[in-house]
Amino acid sequence: MSIWGALAGGFAGTLVLTTALRAGNELNLTRMDLPFLLGTAFTSDRTRAKALGYVLHFLVGLGFALIYYAIFVAIGHSGWWLGAIFGLVHGLFSGTALVDTLLPLIHPRMGTRSTAAPSVALLEPPGFLMLNYGVQTPLVSLVAHIAYGTLVGGFVSLAG
């Protein structure tokens, strides 16, 4: 197992995850645009938000790869299939606690369940499993996160 394998897997996995989410958006399977959501936490300029969001999403992807790596080291085993399981858990965590509960609490431009619609122009809160962005959003997100985990686990396994 190698930290460099984890970082390479994190880069490749984030590239695949981001591309899959973007493709799902372009194919009208989901309205979710995670890099845009991340970027708008720091700027209201839509173009800058997208650019900043992609940078942030890649940094977060590398961070999660390091978390996966730490778990692989702690349990003494890695592999693509274990990475896929981690990706499934990661996707469920992202769609529930992270994006549904925590992000609206700290995001200055995102509404919450208790925000009155006409009070101020805000981003729509994602909702449970990001269902507010379309009924196929959970499936798109979970498949993308499983692919991410598979790549991270596979790269860690190959590098060690």
C-alpha cells in the first residue's frame, strides 16, 4: 500500500466521479452540480463559483482518498472491491449527512428546510439523498462514488 497510489487513485477517481456527475447533469438525469454548490459557498459570481468549485472538489477528492488510505492501512487490506464498498458508504454519507444536513448549515447562499422561499434568492437545498435535484440523483451519485472508491482501492492495491 502506498500513499502515492492513494493520491493517484484519488485524482483518477475524482476525475471519473466529477465527469459522471457532469454527464448525469447534461443528460438530464440530475440537476445536481456539486462543484457549483461548493464554489457558491465562497462567491456569488457564477463563473468563478464553477471554477473554484472544481478546484475544491478535486482537493476534497484527494482528501477522501487519504482517508480511504488510512482505513486501508488500519485494517491491513485494500483492493478495488473494498474501495467500492467504501465508495458506497461515502456516497450515502455525502447524500445524507454531508450535503443534506451539514452543507446547508454553513453555506451562505443555500436555503434550508426552514427558509421561506421569498425571503432571499438562495440555492435550493439538496434534500435527503439530494432528491430535490431529481429522482435519479441518488443513483447517479452512488454509481459515481462507487466508481471513485473502486479506483482509489485499486490504485492503492496496485501501488503496494
